[in-house]
Amino acid sequence: MEKPCYEHTTEFGKRNPYLAAIVPDAIENAMDALLPDAFEAALDRRCERVYYKYQSFKTDLREGIGEVAGVLFRVARHAYEKFHIHDLVFGVYHLALHHATVDAVDAVEGRTVQDQELINSLIQATDAAAAAYCPTRKELCAAAGISDADLLLLEPVTTTTRPAYAVWVDAPRQRLVWGFRGTTDLNDMLTDACASCEPYAGGYAHWGMLQAARWFAANELLRVRGFLDHHPGYELLLVGHSLGAGTAAMLAHVITNNAEAGRVMAGVKFQAVGVATPACLTEELAAGCSDYVTSLVLMHDVVPRFSIHNVFAMKEEMDATKWGDILADTLKDWAVPDVIENSATYKRLAASSQTHARNMRGAAARWWLELSSWAFSVRHYYGILMPNSAAQQGGSVNNTAAAATAETVRAAMDDARVVADAVAGVQQGMQNVAKEDVHEVFAPGGREPPSSSVNS
């Protein structure tokens, strides 16, 4: 990526071009005088990284994001029409039950590898694919076991549909290694997600990885050929993991099947080894490159098996199990009231609730009786002992006052009978409620509530 296009005239700007790009000219001299040189250099390196990230973002936005967004939209729309969320929630579960019922096993055809030399070469390729993840020269050299002079090219920054990569010399094995990094950031995830099928070489290819391979063929293949010319007799090993593995395999296929790329690499012996290579070619094209592409798959790793075709094939297999009918029958059998009625937990709760209800009814009745008795006593004694106004004035009790006192006593007795009748009614109502069977009221098949009629 290019450096800032303008030229600095001050010593500060020449020493720290990236820092000077964001510092006003008026304070350059002041910063040069105040800041130590080591601190200036550290700030300049930080500004350099920010500048490159900004330039990378502008390039991605201008050249790739629109096309990538279109591909993602097509993939998402097609997937939504075929696949719904309930397929993931229930369909996969019932498919797993079906596989367990029929004792399904992996149908992997092949033979055990006995060639120790081949095994060692694949282990070395796996180590090289891991080294490609290193973002700095120091880390990559340590991981690959090479010197800094043997690291010919390192591009740790990704762009849309182009992963990070590195080229180094593997002198003991007389070969150049071109390593492609796997998924590590948003740009890589966009490349992975662009799984639309692109017509290619009489078949179809993963759109995102095909774009990556074509970019490398157009922009870096000639430079790599120059490296090979400086190392006569060396072979070329393309390696990567995940996204990097798909890019390596696709680039090897492009070199073989593209006339221009084939002319650039004429006379060069090359091999591609992918660790967890994604599904990036249709079956016929993949079989055609088996002589120069090797894919390593660890047990049940989902990445090499994940593709739109396989997802829809799984959808068809799920539909064949008729999981929707099974789920509907299960819901009928597992009606919630039946579950509640037959559960031991519900019965314990029901018995406990009846006991608490009886205790609360007894406490409420006692409280009502005590309150009624207290109210009656107050009314009774207040009516009898209430002073007579005539007696206070004349000092004698006449017949009118006596009649009033007697009337008060009779009213108090009537109130007491009313209270007693009310308490008896409450107690009788509570006893009727206590006879109700909670299971019959709330469980299925319980008796219907009595119908009531209103006479107008």
C-alpha cells in the first residue's frame, strides 16, 4: 500500500511522515523540540498502522463491499426460502434421533495411509499453514523455523475477498511456501459468507474463494514466479487452513485451468495442501484436481462439510423423517393439564394448599367471631350506660328515658343475632369450599361449574 503522496519539507516530517500527516505545520517545530525521538518514532508507527487500516477500508468500500453485499443478499434470500428456524430447532433434533435409531455411521470410503514420508510431508504442511497466521515477520520466522532473509513476502492486512498471505523459502526441502491465512477478521468472514455458486470451468465454485484465487493470480503470481526464478529447481507449496485452504486449492486449480496463469507458472512443479478445506468446488471439479490438491480433514470437522448443497440435502433428509407429524403427536400426548394432573409434584402441592387453606379459613373465622363479639359488647354497654340528658337536667329518670334505654338493649341484641347469623353463614360457606376436590376442579375431566340463571 502506498505511503502518503505529499512530500514533507521539515526534518520532523521526514523522520515521522505518518505522524506529520496529522500534525498541523504550525506546531511541528514545537513537537520536535518537546518530544523525545523514541516517543516520536512510537507515535509514527501507531499512525502508520491507523493510516494503512484507513486506506484498506477505503479500498474495500470502493471496490468490494457493494459486490459482496449483493452476493450475501442472494445467498440469504435463497436460504430463507428453503430453510426456516423451526428446522434448526426441531428438525435437527429429530434427525439426530433418527440417526441414533438406525445406527447411522459415516460413509467415508478410503484406505489407511501407510506411507510415512507422505504423513511427514502433510504434518510439515500443517505446520506451515499454522505459521501463515503469524502477523509479524519475527513471529512467522519463529513459527516456520526460517531466518528473516528467507521470508520473501508478508502481507498481514486483509481486504474483502483477499486473505492475508506470506511467501518464504524452505531451503531444506528445496521449495517455496506460499501460505494463506484463515479467517481472522471481518473481511475474511465476508469472503467465507459469499457462498453463492459461481459458474466456473464447466461446474461451480465458491464465489468468495474464487475471487480470492483470481486476485492472487492477477496480482501476485508473477512476483512469486520471480522468487522461483531466483531459486532454480525449487517447487511451490500452496498451504492454508480454512479460508486459506480454500484459497490455496482454488489458486492451484486456476493455475492449472487458466491459460494465462499456466503460462506464468510454466515449468514449475506445485502442490496445494489444505487443512480443513471448505467446500469450494463441485464434485467433478474437485475430483479433477486430486493429483495436485490434498485436503486434510480432522474427524467430524464441520468446516469441510459445510456448504449450501449439504445444508439443503440435510433439509431433505429432515423432511423425510416427518418430524412435523411426530412433533404434533407428541404435543397431543403431552397435553399440559395431563402432565400437571399426573405429576407427583402437583399432588403434593395440592395437598399442601388444602392444608393451608383450612388453617387460613379457621383463622379467619376466629378473627371474625372475636371482632363481632367485641363490636356487640361495645354497642351493648354503650347503649345501656349512655347518660340520659333528662336525668342530667332534672336529676330524675322519667319513663321516656327508661323506654329509650330498653329500646337500645333490644337493638343491641338484634345486632348480636345478625352477627351470629353472618358468622354461621361464613363458616358454612367455608365448609362447602373445603369439600371441593381440587383435582376435579383443575384437572382435565373435572366437573363443569354449575350453571346459573338470572330471572329478569
